[in-house]
Amino acid sequence: MLDDDAPHADRPRDWGNSLSPRNLRRAAPPPVLHRQRFAHRREAGHALAQVLQTLALPAPTVLALPRGGVPVAAEVARVLGAPLDLLMVRKIGAPGQPELAVAAIAALDAGAAGSDAEQSGPQAQTFVDSALMAATGADQAHVARGVAREGAELERRRQRYLRGRRQMSLDGRTVILVDDGIATGTTLRAALKALQALQALKEWKPVRMPDAALQGQQDPGRWQGSASGGPLAVVLAVPVAPAQVLADLACQVDDTVCLWTPEPFVAVGAHYRDFRQVSDEEVAAALASSP
């Protein structure tokens, strides 16, 4: 739950026509909206949804990173009345440290681009953390083996979760990208590469506003998006994250919502009382129950 003394917006944020290609309304780091461990992922999702509601995001679609992000995202989607879908992602662990991601792969299928093509297989994107590779002794061959292995697992899970349906189109939607937390940010960076591969933020052109006070000048705060080519905007929403990693990721999206940036961070699971593993069945059930 959100703390009673936490800062809240006194009215919904008006996005209107003022979407810009990067760093839309972000200025100072987000305020701390939570100061204690979450009971479970669903509680974290509900708390995120309360903040996201104040943004009045146009045409939202919630994308979850499975598996852990799904219960969080499902609650966000329920509260916002938004559709829920997945952005498939798999991490590639360091040698002898499988939980420490030195790289990750992510994929959206052709349906996400609004494509009419028959091919609906995933279009995979890979992010590699070169510094962490060097620090852990991982070489290119290790990453290549991991990409092949995790790519096959990603496809297995995609088939199991989506059960033959194409992913919903993200064209013209505000994508809310949700996970249960951020550690190194490697998987989210791969996820953002997959969104960018849809030309998520194409060329945006400023328009002249019909306001006599502007005296014919362009208003730099008002933008008009291109006619097609991916999401209208991308919002990163997570319950908990390290402050520096969050700041780095914020530069790649239009806006961020994070409830808690604890110091020391330790690990995502340390900030939940119940952090049990999410099953494939739970993921499939959440998608099946989404409108």
C-alpha cells in the first residue's frame, strides 16, 4: 500500500497532444511513494496502478515481462481497464552465476507492429552488458550459446502463453512496460530494444498551435506524432529499483513510475514478503482473463 504521507498528484496529468519523443514530462527523480516491503506482487501492482491513474494516459496497453512481472501487470491492467499482453524476455546468466544477467533477449511478434504479414514469429533483440561480461569472464561464445538456448525457451513460453493468438497491435497505444522490479536492468534494456525495433518512437514533428497568443510561433511543448509505426509513448512502471539503474533506463522511455528506490537495494525479492515463483499456468490464466 502507498504510505499515507506520500506525495500524490492533485489532479491527473494532462498528456493531451504534448507527447514528445523522449523525456516527456520527467524532471527531478520520482518521489519515494513506498517505504516498506510489498506483501506480494499483486499489492505492488495495485499501488503502481494508483499512481498511473493520475497520469490519464491515452489508449494504454500494459505489457508484462514474464513471469514475475505478470501478477503486477495484471493488477495494473485491471485497475486501468487496459488490455494486457506480454513482452517475452529471457536473461543470459554469467558463467557460474545464472541469476546475474550479462545479456538478455526479448521478442515481440508481428502482431505487435500491426502487421498484416502471415509471419507471426518473434523478432528477437539482444542486449549485451559488455562491462559485466568482462567482469565475470563471459566471452562471446558463452553469450552466443545463451542466446540459442534462451531463444528456444522464449519460443516455448510464447507458444504456451499466447496459445496460438497473435500479439495485439501496439500501434498508437501508450505502452506501460511492467516488471516486478529492476536489478541490473539488463532484461528491461532488451525489452526496450524490442519496442524500439517496432519504430516505437519514429520522427515526431512540432505543430503550430491555434493560439493567437503564440503569434505564429511554434509551441515547443506541443507535438504531433507520425501517422503510424508503433506505440504513441512508452512508460516504464516498476514497484522497486536501484536509483541509478532507474535513472539510466529513464533516458530510454517517455516517462517512469517507480514506487521505491531503497538503499541499499540488495535484490528485488528482498523488498517483497511473498516472492514465490510465478508459474506458467498463472501467466496463461492472467492473459486469458484479460479483456
